[in-house]
Amino acid sequence: MATLTKSKPKTRRPAPRRWTMAELRRMPAEKRDAILRRAAAKAATEYRNNPALTAFEAFDDKDLYVDSANSEPR
């Protein structure tokens, strides 16, 4: 006769709290800083592990063009 085992129900994590800027401004500095530190750590991990966020050139040759009064050839 086969024995039946109960499987544990999967527990879901609640969605992380999304703070508004107004809510963060009203908090004590220590609590606000702790929340922002956690968010920064999460963002740092995402930037390290997702090359699509960093695999681009920030400036093109045209972006760095400076219109200058200096007319000497370079």
C-alpha cells in the first residue's frame, strides 16, 4: 500500500512595499536611509548581473561636440 505525503503549500512573498517620495521625506532619517540602502543594494546587484543595463556607450562622437569660439585647427 502506498503512503501519501502531504506537500507543503508554497508560500509567496508579499510584494515589496513601494514608498512614495512624500512618504520617505516624512520618515525619520535612520528609517529612510535603511530603506534607500536596501534599494541601492538591490539595484547594484541588478546592474552587476544584467549586461543590458550597462552594455552601451553613454556618449556618441556627436554628443561630445563643443561649439567653441576657438577656430584653430586641431
